Amino acid sequence: MPHSKQPLIIFDLDGTLVDSAPDLNACGNRILEKYGHSSITLERSKQFIGDGIRHFVKCTWFAAGHHLNEQQLSIIENEFLEHYKDHAADLSTLYPGVYAVLDKLKRLGYRMGICTNKPQLAAEQLVRTLRIQDMFDKIAGGDLYSVRKPNKLHLLNLLRDMNASTDVSVMIGDNEHDSQTAHSSGVPFVFCSYGYSRLPLNKIIYDFKIDAFEELLELSIFRSKMLCGS
């Protein structure tokens, strides 16, 4: 089947569309406190976002001064997910302008998807709770395929499932994993400087940069022939 020529935008979720750190931090601290340990700050938690929940839990406990072996980590990860699924959007919010920009892009004819390392069920729950699920044709969580970012197959498998080619696609994200995934796939990358990147801005490789989500529509790439399918 020939690839669709309709332009496609793939978004990261945490730190790109959604400021999810407050709920991740709150959930992590709830589990720490359950076991009698001290909590960690929101700013510290932000440094652990982007590599999936298991990594987040492991780093949260290490930051609180506690090392988890693999068995303990699996138990705590499951407890975290069980709590988080009901509290993923208690404090999380869309970044300013996200809904309006997504709505405009959809009305302009862009297809959109999400490529996130957050587990599939948690990602779907967050998107539903924030009422942006109708904007996206597909969500690819970190456990949907056998690989996840920064492995390029996470993105390429999503493009395959959406019947899209790299030459009409662009990826938008906030950290080095998104950058690596996009560039190794041959897809232009838009870097969101306001997100949760662990690296200094000058260490992120990108084709375009935005400092606020509202700036997305101002980028030349959205007026180029490549992404307009013409």
C-alpha cells in the first residue's frame, strides 16, 4: 500500500505537550513515604523523566538515598503504576497553547500521533483525562513495541502503523532521546526548550527550536512543500 502523503506530526508527551512532573513527583513521593523514606523535590524529579516509569522509580529512590535491587524495583514500579493510573492528571496540565495549536493543526489537515516512553495505558489515560485524545490518530507508548526511544524503531514502527513515510513527517520533543530518535530515523526534529531535557540546550541536536508551544505554527517547516504534501 502506498504511503499517505498527508503530513504527519509526531509528538513526545511528557515535557512537550504536558507538564506531567507534578503528578510523577507526587506519586513517587507517596511511595517513598509509604516505606518511611523522605520525599524528593519536584525539580529533582524532573531530571528523571523521559526514560520510562521504571527508570523514574529507580532514580527517585536513589535520589532519596536508597538502592533497589531488580526484584524490589519491580515491586515498587508496580505500586507506582497502580497509584499513578488513577492520579496521572491530578496536577498535570497542558502547556499553554497546546489545545489551541493542536486544534488548528488538525483543522489544517495534519495527522498527529504520540511517541512516548510512558507506558501505553498510562499515556492513554493521561491523554483522555486532559481531553486531547481526539487530536491523535495513534499513541505509541514505551511498551507498545519491543523497543522504545531512543531506538529509532519506536518511531519508525509508529510511522509504519500510521502508513506514513519519513519525508512527510516531523517529530517534536523535549530531550536528547527525542532528538536521537528523530535524526536516526531521518525525520526533522523540533526541540521544545521548555521541557525536561537533562542536557544543556547547546548539547541538543535539532532542526528547529521553540521556547513555547505557541511558537510551533510560526516555524517555516509548517509552510514548506515537504510537510504540506505538495
